[in-house]
Amino acid sequence: MFKDALRSVVENTEGGLAGLLMDFQGVSVESYTRSDVPLDIDTVGAEFSVVVKQIQRAAESLEAGGTHEVAVLAEKMVTVIRVINQSYFLAVALQPGGNIGKARYLLRTTAPEVLRELG
């Protein structure tokens, strides 16, 4: 189920490269990468899991509430991360110029399904 959900997000987002379900310890639960993309999405997720945890701590210390989403726009890749609970997040990597809005929408609507499957 997780791979199908990730595939759907990536394939239905213009510029989508790869998708990931990961825990905040940096352990990949499932991933999907387009066959023509030489990207290690697990490494991307492990690196960004540390950053997202720091952002969560900063938001809490500022009394801004929980972190729901983080986007990193870099020169060669865009990464959108959706926190689904205290333990897991979804992420999608896009080409620069990819449809970030569509990625955000698909992650937001996919998150409840994934959360139900995680039990």
C-alpha cells in the first residue's frame, strides 16, 4: 500500500522524482523512485529528518504549534515534507520548476491513508 501511495504522488506531480515514507530516526519504511532517476531518496530523507526535527523543536519553543510541512527549494532539487505524526513523515523530491502545489496537495491528501495503514 505504501509504495502505491508514493508512486501515485510522484507520478501525478509534474516534475516528481521520488517519494518516501520515513520515521524520524532516519529509517525508511518505503520509497519509490522513477526508474530513470539516479536519486537515493532514502539518503535525502535521512538527512532531512534531522532538519525537520530541529524545525519542530524551534516551532515548539516559539509556541508556534506543531510543524505540518517543510519545503526545501535547492538549485537542483525541491523537497516537500509532510509530517504525518510524531514518528513519521512523507516526502517527495521534484525537479526544480516541478509543481510544488500539486505535491503539497497530494501529500496532504495521502497522509491520512498512510496514517491509517501504519495503525
